[in-house]
Amino acid sequence: MVIYCAILRGMSTKDHRITNKFTIEARRRGWKMREIADRWGVSRRQLGNTAKSPKQRDWDALAGLPDRNAGQLLSPDELQKIRAAIDVLERLSSSEVPDVQKNK
């Protein structure tokens, strides 16, 4: 089964194809196979062979990698809106805002 990269978050829609679940899970977690190979101290070819028929220990090692997408759950626009809301709340709790009770 071939799954095109456009399905996965953060991947280009150029003619790249992913053909195994191990690579799909690595990309979902924000990792490129060459980055994993470098981190684990194995060649890219060796990791490619591992990805074709991973054993349980390989899945466990992949699961142990930090999720690089964890901090990217919100879009930049959403983050900007949240920051603006926090600024408003901070101004409301500071002395910049007049006390409504005193004006009555």
C-alpha cells in the first residue's frame, strides 16, 4: 500500500511516496529517516532495511523518540489570537483598566 505524503502533516505534495508504517509513524512524529539514522548511529541503508520489517524493539525505539510536532498543534494564527487574549486578560487584571465600581 502506498500512502502519499500529502496525507501526512508537514510533508510536501511533491512526488514522494511512503510505503511502510514505520516511516509513516516516524514522519507523523516529525522525524526524517536520516535524522533517526544519525541519532541512532546507524547507516541510512540499515535504517531503511529496519523500516521495511521492524521488530518490536524498533517500534519501541521509535516510540521513545520525542514528538517534534508536540509544540506545533496550533497554527501561527491561533497562537497569535491566544497571545492577544492573554494580553487583554493581563491588562484587565492590572491597574491600567479603571475600576467600573468607582464610576457609579
